Amino acid sequence: MRRMNGVISLIYFHNIFGNIIDKGNLKIKLLAEQTGVDRASIYQYKNGKSLPSKDFLEKFISVMQLSNSEENELRESYNIAKIGVSTYSKRQQIKRCFEILNDTILYDAQMGYKPSTAQITLPTVSSVFSGKDKITSLVKNVLDFEFALANECNHEVSIKTFIPSNYTEFYIHLSELYHSHNGMHINFEPIISFTKTSNYESNSMIEAFSSIMYFIFTDCPGYNPRFYYDENNFLDSIGILYPYYIITTKHLIILDVNLNNAQIIVEPSVIENYCEKFNEAFSKTKPLIGKFSQAMDLFDFLKNSGVPAECNFFTLTASSGCCLHQFASAETVSKYLNDSIISLDYILDYCNIMITMEKTNSTKKFQTLSGLKNFAKTGIMDQIKSILKSEVLVADRKTMLETALENADTLGNIIDDTRIKIPPITMMVYKNDMLIMYTDVLSDILIISEPEIANAYYDFLQSLIDTDYVISDVEEIKKVIKEAIEICDKQLS
């Protein structure tokens, strides 16, 4: 049994479980008959002696006719009892990351944020602000002013930050401003602190990564996040009132640890002094993100031993076409490949590299249900769209899907993305090494070479296998592929 903040997490589940039974006035004997589990076992669940199976949990929820809030609370307590609060919290953070990715990648600048046309009013002398709402308004006004000034004077936006990792309002507003100004050049340099203690978990890092996701996928060339580890507890060791700050061209905002108090400073000499200190700290940090400018660079990276010879890794492809290119014949690849961009030999070489890696390493693959069906409907292969002459014709789609059907055991797991939000992204996660992400809206392929982040994503994808979001049974996978083939048949008829 795992402990949750000093309390046995199994007790957390049995309290909720027992309360539902007592509130429902249902006799244990009747519950046993309706769920097919003996009374002794149900008493053990109720008294915190053991944890029920998932099958029993589903039957129990159905029998008790729980409200949505009751069902969610019961499921949450069950998962915490099963895997522990730390692991559960980490997986929830990654799920949140996926939601942010989805919202950010699908962001439509025309339908999104519109900057205010009202005149921006800011203090002309250094001033103190209190209250989170006032401070959030102040920060947004300073960012608005910086973009307006850059637009008026025709120079780049300059923003340097050291702010709390969970300050999502800042990142959301900044990404909205960037979108609404049609990609105005911005020099954005954030320093991110990760606290590392003997009891360190990656939750805080994932929380920080969730926040910066709002800006990572703006595809901004001047975005340069850096990070460092603070070996001690940050809040215990700072020893000053205002540890956080935001520096722009004309303003400096310093913030307390809880974002309840802030000062805005306009004196150029003070701002210059903070910039010098910031640049000194910035030079000692590590880059959070590396980039490849095109797919061929990634191919070369993988080919030239950028990945350990033996490693565990996942691939998740949530875009149209999934990983179906592996089921295309050399003749089909040659038919659609834009050889002015990349040669056939190069693509075939890359495919052989990936096949070799999958044979020599512990590899697990995920595709999405919608990605498979979208390919059957449209012939679009988002993952390699930039190097194809056109969409794949219906007859060729059907042939590829039929080949996939014959080799269904190599297709990997299929995620039912009607039940969990998965962004249109391709992700490769290498345990203890790196996280690679790319999508057709990005000009760069992102490499996060930070083991804690990579491991947290690896753990999340590992956990997906045991959920009802994922189809992993080969016969069920064949059924899904057959449905995709039927989509092609309808278009051919």
C-alpha cells in the first residue's frame, strides 16, 4: 500500500466506497448478487483490507447509479489507491499538458485573442500593487504596452522573465499577443527553476512544462527558455521579498512568491541593473529545448547514434495517417515522394533505421483512431505531408490499409481519442534520455533533452496501455482497420 501525505491511500478509497454504500442504503447481500462478487470480498473493500478489481468497480458504478461527481471522486480515489498519489498526480499533469498542446496547436489567430484598442495606462513612477487580480491586470498591460511600443517604433519585443512555474496567465496572454500581432519578432528569454531535493518528484517540472507549452508551439524563433536546478527548497532559501521578476524594454515588475504583491519600476538605471543580473544568471543555465529545422536533420540525428543503442521508447502519432507509411511499398513511396525535397533512398534508409531500432529496443507505438480514419477518408499523411507530392489516392490508401491488416500485430496500440484529448502531434519519448515532438504547424522539431520531463511522459504513455482508452488486442485492432478499409470501399464504389 502506498502512502498519500502520511495517510494510507487505500483508506481514502474505502471511505468513499463505504459512504456510497451507506448513502445508497443497499444491502451487501444484494450488492454481491448484482456484481457477482462474494460478500466477504465486498466487506474487505469497505473496511480497507483490499482493493477491488476494475471489473468490479465498473459493475459497482452501474449498480449504484452514481452522479458524475460521485463517479469521478470514486474513480480518482481508486486510481490513487492503485498507483499512489505521486504517480497519479504526475499522470494528471501530463494529461493537462496534452490538453494545452491540443488547444495551442489548434489555436486560430483569427478567432482568438484580439488586443484591446483602449489606451494602455501605466504608472509613470515606481508603484506598489497588491492583490492577484490587480497584479494580473498590471502584467497584461505591461505586455500590451511592450507589443504596442515595438509596433510603433519598429523594433523587436524584448521580454526577460524569472516567474513561478505555474503562472499560466502570463504564458497564455503572451502567446495570444504573439498570435494576434501576426508573428511580430519577439526575443523572449525565460529562466525556469526546478527544485531538486532528496524527495524530488518530477511533478513540479511537468507543471512548469505545462505552462510553457502555451508558448512553445507558437513557433517563435526568438523563444529561448533556459532552466537550472535549485538543490535546496527555493522558497526557503531566497531570503528576499521579491524573488520573481519580468523585464521589458521600459518596465520592470518584481513579484513576491505568492503573486500577491508587486512593484513596477520605470527608472532606466534600475532596469539596466536587473538586465545585467539576469544575463549573468542566464549564462549559467541550460537550454530546455533543442531544435531541428527539418525532418532530414532528425533522421540524421537518429541515424548517427543520437539515441542510445539500447533504450526503451514510445512513439505517439496523433495526426492523420498515423504511422501507415511503414505499410507502403517502395513503388507507392516513389509515386508520392517529392524527390526534389528528399530522395527515395533516404526515406527507405530511415524506415530501415526505425525498424532496426524497434527490433533491438523495447518499443511501443500509439496511433489514434481518428488519425487512422482521417487517412482513409482524405489520404492526408500529416506526419510526412511536407515531403509528398499529393494526398494518397483511395486505391493506394486501401492497399496500405490491407497491408496493415495483414501485419496488425506490428501496428501498435490504437488510442480512442474520442475519450481522451490527444493533440495532432508526433511524439517520440526515450526513457532516461529525451522527448522529441513535432507537428505540421511547426517549422522546427523540438528536442527536450531533460530526463525528468522525458521520464514523466514515458510513464504517462506506459500507463495508457492499462486504460480503457487504448485498443491493444490484435483482433480489436483488425476490426478498426477493417472499418477504415470500408471507408475506402465506399469512396471507390
